[in-house]
Amino acid sequence: MVVTSPVPASVSEPGVAAALALFATGARLSRAEVAGRTGWARVTVTARLERLLEDGLLESFESRVNGRGRPATHYRLAVDAGSLLVADIGASGLRVARCDLAGRPGPSQHLPSEIGDGPDAVLGVVRAGWEDLMEGAPPVWGVAVSLPGPVELSTGRVVDPPIMTGWNDYGVRDELATWFGTTAHVENDANAIALGEVAAVTEAGGSLSDVLVVKVGTGVGAGIISGGQVLRGAAGAAGDIGHTEADVAGVRSDRPLCRCGKLGCVEAYAGGWALVRDARERGLEVEGLDDFLECLVAGDPVARALTAEAGQVLGSAVATTVSLLNPEQVLLAGALGLVGEHLVAGVRQRVYARSLPLATRTLRIQGGRLGVEAGVRGLAHELSRRVLLGAAAG
């Protein structure tokens, strides 16, 4: 049985939430340091920290400055007071993880699933996986999933997904919230990867405020971080680069039918399902994307040629996006994006050839740093923010 407990009400109080926000990213501060950062009076600092201690959100410890003098009381987030459960759901598999309140992933496992089996079947796999991970763990304070399709931000519902049979208008967030009675969040998979990549850089002491993540797996999608924030658009549809019309000049002359019902989408050339289709037409015996990737890694000339073409087509779309958004980095993710330089090289070539020098002068284009863990990391980071910061997060 999964144990849950209510998140303390103090998280929803603006003043207390603002105090907690100082510690949410791992800071260890004394009362004097809190006062120095906020300008609050001593009595205000004391009252807010004591409230957080009483609610189990902070813990205190003694520490000397530079190892000298009398020890002073410092405070830090009580990361083990609760658990956050996340699931990064793909077209043909998912990864579940249990995280602490700081959003740091703990135990995880990869589970087989097929997104086309519908929400009841897939979410059933998620719930069973979470229950396995919760044995002997702190109570659940929040849950989150990412999905390989368009997610309406305001409702947490999937809207007209091309490959997700039975998911259209399904209330994923509402369903998750009923399981444990906690905060529930639903995210697009590419956004989750982008959040994870940025969180990893930040936690390592770096800075990354403008990044474009292009996920190329069975389908194609993008996550955009602009000015340090996820660029979601009015309804949550921003980043759907896979279903923009492809520029195939000098690469292909056909206009294949996409799974969304339109002709000539980027995904219809560069998505994993499209590469499998084209590989079969050229005589390569592959059943699915995993077979295609095995051929690619083994150096099969057909697989390499098709991936090079996909990189060129995808690169044209990325070049336009780079000109519009001017990111610091473009990161390729997903099963195809993480297989060496096969896809990255084509993208790089088109972007540097087509985007303006000012946009590409310091631009880096490479595979994602976190690999398959990026989605889980991003979900955990975003869920931590939503659970802990309350009124301070907005």
C-alpha cells in the first residue's frame, strides 16, 4: 500500500513559501544569511523558519564558517520528508522513478508498454511501477508523467495525438490526482527532457537559459527553454516541430503521408517509424525502430544513408527555429538523437548553412547529456517546484 500525507499548509502561505524557496535548490543558510538575502526583520525570519521546522520541511544543523569560530545553526531542505513519483512515458516503453523533495531521482526502473494500448493499460503499468518503488519509502507528496503527444497545459489532457489511440481528451491529470490525493502534473515529453538538461547544468554550477531540445524517437518533437522558462505557448502546443512542413530541397522529392494525416511533415521523413518504413522499401529487414538502430550502429549503408537524409530534413526545420529563438544550445534527444553523430551531423550542417551568423556564432549542437534519464530528471525538477514552492512559484 502506498502511503500519502498532506503537504503542509504553510507551503501555500506566501511569506513562508518565499522562505522555503531559498532552500528548494539545496542551499544551506543561517538565519543571518536568510535575513541578508531577503531584507526581512529578524523576528520575521525566525517565525518563518520555525514554521518550516515545525512542518518538517526544514532541518537544522550546526556548522562553523570556514571551520572556525563558534558553530552557528544552519538550515536545509528536509529532502526525505516525502517522495515524488514520476514516469517518463514513451511510445514503446516507460521509465518510473521515485525522487526526493529536491527532485533528485532515486530508484527507477524501465517497464515495457505500448502507448497505443490506451490510457488504462499504460497508466496501469505506471501505477504498478510506482507501488513497487514505494515500499518502505517516505509518503507521496506529488506525482507527474510526461507523454509523447500534445498536452493541454490548463487541463492536463491530451489533445488529438497522432499515435496515442484512445488518449484524446483523456483527463490524465485528474486520474493521477485521484490515485494518491496529491499534486499531479502532466508534461510533454520533450519539455521534460529540456527541463532535465537545464536542471543538470544548474545543479553543476553552470547556467543554461536558452536551449532547444529536439527529441527524435518514434516521433519528432521539441522542448524550448527561453529566458530560463519553458516556452509552452497559449495552450501548451509550442514545440511541435515534427508536424511542420518539411523543406526537403536537395534531399528528397516525395511527400509521404504523416501519421497526423497531412503530407510532407518533418516527422514523415525523420521520425523513427518513417525511417523503418523507408528502410523496408530499400530492402532492409527491420521490424521496428530498435532493429533499425542496431543496423545503424553496425554501420549498415542503408540505415546510415537514411539517417543522413533525416538529419538534413530535420536540420532545415531546426535552422528556422534557431533563427526565431536564438538558443545557446541545440540538444538532440530520443532514441535516434542519442546514437552518436549519425543524426547530429546532418542537423549541424543545415543549421550552420541556413541560420544567420549572429544566431550560430556561439551555438552548440550536440546530443543530450543525460541520455534516457533526462525526462525523469526534468519531471522531478518541475514537480518539486510545484509541490514545494506553492504561492512563491506562482
